[in-house]
Amino acid sequence: MSDPTVYSFKVDKEQLDRAKRFFAQQGVLLQDSLRDLIDVAADCEQCLELHEDDAPIGELQSAFTTLLANSKNTWHLNSVLQEAVLEIAKMTKMPMDVIVNVLSEARRIKPDTT
């Protein structure tokens, strides 16, 4: 790992505390999860750059192998969050078709990053 850089952003303190508690209940540290997510995103970008540069297939496969290895560290987060959303949905007695429609729509829409 190269020299670490401190990266910070503003979040609501109450939301941060809730997120930390949620991840702690899942046996995961929020800070580690964010680092792992950054690693995977950086690996994806590296693979895309290699592909755009027409890098040799061996180099692309090597980068992809690293991506797969780092993905193991974050893959469980998808199921943890999905399970939590569905469990909470059951608590609210929200009709399942509404939940499925909202989640399906969320997959199609890019988030507003402004």
C-alpha cells in the first residue's frame, strides 16, 4: 500500500452514529467497509483504463484478479444491506410489490451526485 491519504467528508453526526451501530451489529467496522469499497472502485477503474488502453489480455486479467480478491471484502455488504432493507420492510408491512418496484427503479436510476 502506498502512503495513506486522509479523506474526509461531512456527514450528519446522528446518521454517522447510526451507521456505526448498524455495521457494528453486523460485525463490520464502518471505516473498514468504506476503505474496502474504495479499493474495489479503484480496481474497477484500473480495469476500465487498461481495457480502454488496449492493454494485453494478461495485464487486464491480472488487474481483474486483484479486483475479484478485493471484492470478497465488500460482497457481503450487499447481502447485509439487502437483508436489512427487506427485514425492515416486513416490519412496516409495506406491500412487497411496492418494495420490489422501488428497488428495481433504484437500480435503473443513477444517483444525483451534485
